Amino acid sequence: ISDSKFKVDDLARELNYSRRQVERIIKKLTGLTPGGFIREIRLQKARTLLENRHYATIAEVRYAVGFENASHFSKIFQDRFGIKPSMVG
């Protein structure tokens, strides 16, 4: 989860499925695209880490869940949960 370069092709390879199979399975089970699914897992983990104050800074949390860009992380976190990462906890 901390590898920001982990993409859908990597997930498919880890699961020993084709990319297309992974796309169909994830869409059927979650309603999300595989990229959206990976992002959701990262955001949920970030929220948990922030709530539990597992790291001292938001930057540490961001890197721990694979987001390199601070403004992008803050925007999609707020879009998903309705609050800024700094407001969690």
C-alpha cells in the first residue's frame, strides 16, 4: 500500500489474473474501477492511521499509504470523507 507506483497491472500480477479479469472482478464486487479501488483502500488506511494518531504528521501518513503529492492527497481525502486530513482525530 505504501508503494505509490503500485498500479492495476501490479495488482493483476499479484493475483495471477489478467488486467481485464481484475477489472471485471473488482467492478462487479465493489462498483469501483481497479484504480478507484486501490485509491479507496489507501484512503481508508490513511483515515485509520490519522484517527489512531499512528504517525506524527500528515506527510508521514500520506507516504505510508502511497501518496506523494500533498495537495492531491488532501483534495481526494476531503472529497471522499468531507473533511481535511488535518481535521481527523
